[in-house]
Amino acid sequence: MINIDKRSKIAIGIIIFLEFLFLARAYIIYSFLRYDSLNGDGVHDPTEYDKEFLSTVIYSFLIMIFLSIVSILIFRKKTNKAF
């Protein structure tokens, strides 16, 4: 079992906080483009925005998981076990 260091917990917290900020920003842009295309001068194919938004969310979660694992591996506690 891996002991999680305090620095690793802080890094994971920052990564998750930035992830939520990014997803909120992406949703605002997505909703603006989708509803502008329905009512304004935007592209008249809103399913294109649905696919792009879904792929952005999936890539974002994968990157968040990868960065969390890397931060755990970098900041993990080293235990000195005598053999």
C-alpha cells in the first residue's frame, strides 16, 4: 500500500481544483456555441459541439488521472525497510 505524502495530497487537490475550473470554462463555451448556433450566426450543426465537448471532458479526466498518479509517484513516502 502506498502512503500518500502531504505534498501529494496538496498536488492532487490543486489538480482537481484546476480540473473543475477548466470543465466549468469548457461548459460555458460549449453552451454559448450551442445556443448561439441555434439562435444566431453560428454553425447550424449543434451535434458537432456535443462530440467536441464530450471528447474534451474525456481527455480532461484522463489527463487529471495521469497527473494525479504522477504526483503520487513523485511525492510518495520512502520507507526504509531493512532486509
